[in-house]
Amino acid sequence: MVVKTLPEIQVKKGEPPYKIWIFEPGEKKELPLIFNLRQLAEQRRPALLPGHRMCAGCAAPIVVKLASFAFRGPTIVVTATGCLEVSTTIYPYTSWALPWIHNAFENAAATASGIEAAIKAMKKTGRLKYENVDVVVFAGDGGTYDIGFQALSGMAERGHDVLYILYDNEAYMNTGIQRSGGTPKYAWTTTSPVGRVIPGKSENKKPIADIMVAHRIPYVATATPAHWMDLVKKVRKGIEVNGPAFIHALSSCDRGWRHEESISVEVLRRAVDTCYFPLWEWSPETGYLLTDRSLVIARNPSLKQPIEKFLEVQGRFRHLLRPENKELVKQLQEYVDATWNDLLKRASNAPR
Amino acid sequence: MSRLSELELIPKYPREKQTMINVNGDEAIAYAVKQSYVDVVAAYPITPQTIIVEKFSEFVANGETHTEFVAVESEHSAMSACVGAAASGARAFTATSSQGLALMVEVLYIASGLRLPMVLAVVNRALSAPINIHNDHSDAYLMRDAGWIMLFAENVQEAYDTTIQAFKISEHPDVQLPASVHIDGFFLSHTLENIYTLPDEAVYDFLGGPRKIAKVRVDYFDEEVNYALDPARPLSIGNLALYDYYFEIKVPQVLSMRKAEEVIKEVNEEWYKLTGRKYGNGLVDPFMVEDADIVIIAMGSSAGTVRSVVKKYREKGVKVGLLRIRSFRPFPHKDIVELLSGSKLVAVMDKGIGPGQYGALYLDVAASLYHSKSKPILVDYVYGLGGRDLSPEMVEQMINNLLKDLEKGYILEEERLRFLGVRG
């Protein structure tokens, strides 16, 4: 049974439970990373304020809040059109505690490029009020894998100092669960329905993070909000590097994945435990490095769970659990094993 | 060249204090941008706009400007980056033509809807298909409802002048709308002309230095705050506004566009005092229109050709005039009604078509004239598509036909859309 009451954490007397993030001009203090939960709750407020209209059980706001715990100072956020954008900024309200812009669906990376260029130009002419302003993009899988890929690739090639965080819920959830380049094979969506002939999406997920590695940008990583310290550390690294960084955060969607809203984090944990979504980071200096739970599994392969553990809790894979579809599950298992083994070969910290 | 009529006023920078340079239209725009203290230029090359990007890259490579040049991977990203830069409080510029503009259109509407001042140079070129690289105004017609101020230059000197003016107009506190400067592909972009240019500091002062950010009021701050992505006073820009607010956000855009009419006029006068050059009242540039029976309306470089033919016919005693539209958006309805109050026949020259409809310029002029007491006969001449040259002989042929129409006293509906210079 899941405990539904939230822990009561005392905030400072007289202070509201949320705050707009204000950096007065000239402020130089770098915000420290905090991993002690109580300290974090007392000292830091997420950049996404309460009152937003994301669905109960959606992991995207968890990604955003955790990422904002890693922000080090003045930060501008860019969001692509998508669930996160429409449900956090319904005019005349906004849930964003820091400067935020949404331009269109496919151009978050290009918009961020322009912001970063403006910051540079202001700095050059002594008009920037801070030492440094960080630019962070949040975009969904549609705005990253598919329609926004050109802008993302262009931003990476040009070397803009921007951290791009993909929250990947594996389909176009904002328009009502249509397949994207990030949807896994055999998943049900409204445009890859499970029919009498075709059992869900026919194609595999595009390896977006590996594609970003191929751009040889300073930092690429995968993360999930279920492994929160790992995510926070990676976001800080992504911000600190000089140049583009990309973080692929898996983000469960209870509406689209068809699971209980209370198990969003558990589903993501299973994604990592089954090696469906391994946690790693990459930089030109270190190459691939496994992190967190995935490193543990690499060292102790008996911890690796079968793919069914990930599939069984999600309605979008329900058809795969029927006896006649055993072959399809086997195929998925083989695919996961192949990609995992491939990663083990590449990761320099995997046991040989 | 602009006509330096009646110089009662001595400009702050008379010709001898200006520098004459020999440039084509693209280079003139690149030079004007360099002088305009632009922070971000994000652009993608397309013929015939290419020289603007090339020339500007040279300025950057030689350290002649502080501008960040973002060599984006598409025009869509060019406009998107400009939106990001302008939202950060920077002065932004981009340039494109034809297909590039078509790709940009989505973001053009966003730039104006978000009320972000910036300047876009459009080197007008025909839209595909068939693919073509030469000039007509079909790309400009594509963006006419995008909420941008659209200014058409007649020559290279005006391209230089208008580019600088466009920043001032766009950033005016009452306007806060993006502005586009249009020059005709090849006819202006690749044609060398001697132009007078101001010293850098004169342009800097004219624009009031770097871009000033407009102030807005939001309910969670007591004081007015910068309308920009400012970590000191965070705002959300680009929110979702539904049926309960969208309308109220769009209407002020229309009102600001109306205010832009006055600002364009003011800036035209201010430029006159600075340089001794002005273009009509800024919105329209009439030539021998007062007593004309026949008035020809045109935009862009063709106006020069028409003007020379008008002069010739005036010498013969034919009462013909030219009304050049400089500001296509905001459209100068009032000026048109006033200036055409005595005319009997008005021929609109459209360098673009909308199949199933008249040309866009014709429609706008017709909308103006519906409210004029003296309703002149109105006819649409579509010409120059895909860069087809407009020769003086063609203009003469047009005027000769118009004289016959005038004598007849009417034009039938089926004859109201005419094609000038097409075979068969």
C-alpha cells in the first residue's frame, strides 16, 4: 500500500512554501548542491511552483523540480510546446519561478541558441548584470526526437552553452498519446494501436542520447527521477560544462503508459532495473560511464530483472502478456540485452 | 535616389559630412546593421539575400562589431534564435528571401505576438514552384498578416536608410513590434549604387544606443519590470492563452500597428533632419499625384521605372501620377483616400498573385477607396512575376491602355485583373 500523505516539512516561519527565484543584479553566490533531504526541503524551493496543472502521477514536474535543485545561479528556462508548457503557464498564471520562455514546438534549441548568443553579446559590451546566466531547455520526446531534432542538432554543432533536458514520456502525450520516435517497440499508442494484424508500434526507439554522443558535445547523460541524486548531479555537470550538454530523462506518463498514478517512480525504477533504460554519462574525456543503479547491475548481473517486470505494470504493453505474444516479449528481451551488452562494452567502468 | 527637394533645412549631417560608398542593396543593409549596434544576427543563406550574411560575417570576422553571429541551420531556427535574443533584451536581426521566409512564417507570427522588436530584411524573391531565384513580391504577400511592420525600399540608398529607421520604429515604446525591410531581389540586392552613409556615432545616437527594454506590469511585482528574460524579475513569456485571454492579447497588437503609422512618419522626419533625406511622409511617397487623372500605385524598385515614364507623359501634358507605397503594413489607408480624392482612374501594380483573387496590394487599395467619396475606376496590373523585367515601354503600354479606359469611363469586371508582360 502506498502512503498517500505527504511528510510535513517545516519551512522557515513567515515564509511562503514557494518563492519566486530572484537574483539581484551582480549576485555572485553559487547555489550549493544539497543532498540531505531535510536540508534541501528547508533551504531550497523548486523552480516549478505549486498550482500547475500537470496530471497527477506525471513524472515531468519531478524531473523539472529535481533539475532546478541543481541550478547554480541566474538561469533562463526554455520550454518546447508540450504537456509541460501548456499545463504550467495557462495565462494569466505561471508556475515558473524564474525567467521562462516558450516559442514553438520544434525550435526550443534554436530559441536557446539565440538567448545564449544575446547573453554573450551583453557580456561583451558590459551590459550583463551577472557573471554568468545559464540556459536550460526542457523539451518532450516529440520536440526532441522528431520535429525539434534539426534545431537540437544545429545547437549542438554550433556549440552553444545550453543544457538541453529531454523529458521522454515516449509518445505525443499532449495531443493524446500518439507514437513518436521515442516510443518503444510494440507499445500501444493511438497512432500505433494494437490491431488484429499489427501489435503496436513496429519500430524501435531512436537512440537519441547516443546520437547526441555522436555530436561529441561536452556532456551527455541519461537519468530518471527515480534515481534523483544521480539526476541532480548530472544536471549540475551539464550546466557546468562549457558548451552544449544533453540529458535524456525518462519520464513516466500514467495516462499514456496506462499505469497507476501512484507508481510513476516505481515504473522508472523498473526501467533501469530491467536495463531497458540504463543510466550512464558520457564526456569526450571519460567516454561512457555507467552510473547509479546501472553500475550496480553491471557489477552484479544477477540484479538485472527480466523485461516483463517493466512491461507488466503498464497497460500500453498489456497485449504482450497474452500467451500468443510470448515471441514478441522474447524479441524485446533480446533487444534490451543487445543494447545493454553493447553499453557494457563501451562503458569504461563496467567490469571486464 | 531620393529627391532632395526644397532644402530649407540644413541637416545635421549634410552630404559633405556623410561618406559615399559604392555598394549593392545587400551590402548596404549589412552595413546599416553593423552601424545599428545589433547584438545578435542569426541567419541562413538564400539567394538573393546571401550577400547580407556574407558581408556581415566579414564584419564579425574582422572584429568590426560586437555582434554575435549565429550561423543557424535553417531560417526557422534563424527567426527562433532572434525571438530568443529579443526576449533576452538584445537587438536582433535576420535576413531571408522566398522559401526561407516561407519556412520562417510560423515564427514570424510568434515574434509579433510576443511583441518582440527586431528587424528582418526580406530580399523579395518569387515563391516556388516553379523554383525561381528572381524578384517578385509573392514572399512579402505571404507574411502580410503576420503582424510585422513591412517597409519597401525603392533603391539602395533607401535600403540603407530604412534598415536603420526600422530598428527605431520597431523599438518605439508605443510600437514594440517587429519590422521587415523589403528590397527587390537582384534589382536592388545585386545592383551597385553610390549611397551616402552616416558616421557610426550618428547612427548610434539616432537609435539611442543599445536597445531599450520596454516595461510591463505584472501582479506579483510592485514595480514595473523589464519585459525580458531577466533573472532579477522573472517573467514567463510565451504562455498558453485560451479563449478567455487570447483575443485581449491580439487586439493591442492591432492598436500598436496603428500607432506605428505615426511613428514611421516621425522617424521619416527625424531622418530628414539628420541626413536631408526623406521618403514622402514615410508611409507613402507620391509623385505628381495632386492633379492626376490617372494614378499608378506601385511598391519597390519598379516605382523608379514608373516615375521616369510618368515624367515623360507629364511633359506631353498627360495628367498621370505615381503613388509609391512605402509602408505596406501598416497600410496607409488614410493617405490613399486623401491623395486619390481627385483621381479618376487608379491602376495598382501587383508583383504577386493570389489565384482566385486579385493581387494583395489591389485588395488593400480597394479597401481604402471604398470609403472615398470620388470612387475612381480601379484596375489591377499583375507584372514582373519570377523576376520578369518591367521595361519603360511596358509602363507606356499600360498608360496608353489606361487612357483608353479613362475615355471609355468604365472597366468591366472580367477586365479588371490584367497581366503585364506575359506571353500568350
